[in-house]
Amino acid sequence: MRSPWKIPFYDPRILRSSFFTPPPFQPFSRKRKKKIAVAHTYLRMARIPKNLDLIRKRVAVYTGKQFSSFLIKKFMLGRKFGEFIVI
């Protein structure tokens, strides 16, 4: 557990807005599914920044075996990524 007097740890890659860019458009692919931009992170102990631009963004967090993805909602801001992983 992190001491309360230390500053919270944020994943620096999540703070970049270019990290949430959608995948490139492929006009001739056979799969016509809608591709959603997903940010991948391995840091479950990192906090979700209290940045309102992150609301309704999809994040995939590594559980040790696979990536578990979820949408960031308003009540999740300031909490850790690992709190919302269902194994």
C-alpha cells in the first residue's frame, strides 16, 4: 500500500491524448465491425487521472493472463485501474 503522504501515481501514457487514437481505417477488410480506440496498460496500481476528457474512453488493463477492458465513467476518476477488473 502506498503511503498517504506520497503523491498518487499516474500512468504517463494515459495522460497523453494521442494514446486514445483510433486504429487506422481499412476500407477493404472483410470484418465490418466498428473499431474503438482502446488504451492498453499493464499498471493496475496506477490511478485514473481526474481529467474530464477521459470520460467514456475505453481502457484495457492487463490482469496477468489477458486484457480486461472497460469504459471510464465519472465515478471512476481518481481511483485505481485494478479496482474495476473482474477476473
